[in-house]
Amino acid sequence: MNKEQIGQAIAEARKAQGITIRELAGRCSTSTRAVQAVEKGWYNVGIDTYLALAQQLGVELQIKPIERTKGAE
């Protein structure tokens, strides 16, 4: 998963819950511009920011192994 896909997932979760960018930014003590940039995949943020956004949206970030095809090493 790349930062654009993570941002899209955050945006979808936020919209599904009817939360504005301004509300989410306030809950995470960050700027609306930063949330917009994260949702668009334009902004490199630390894991703490991703975790704060996910926590406020009630979603979970997971790390899992990438499925590799046989012989692709």
C-alpha cells in the first residue's frame, strides 16, 4: 500500500462517518491543510500522524507481509 492508497482510505473513512476535514484536523491537533494533503497522498507524514488519524476515525492500520509470487526474490 502506498501513501496515496492510505490517504484515499482515510478520506473514505472520514466521509463515511460524516466528519469534515476541519473536524478531523482539530481532533488530531493538526492543520486542515495537512489532512487534505495526506488524503491526496501529497504529504509525507510520520507514523504518529497516520495513527492519530486512524484512531480518531476508529480504523486500524495494519502491517502485513506482501504476497510474493514464486521466484520473485
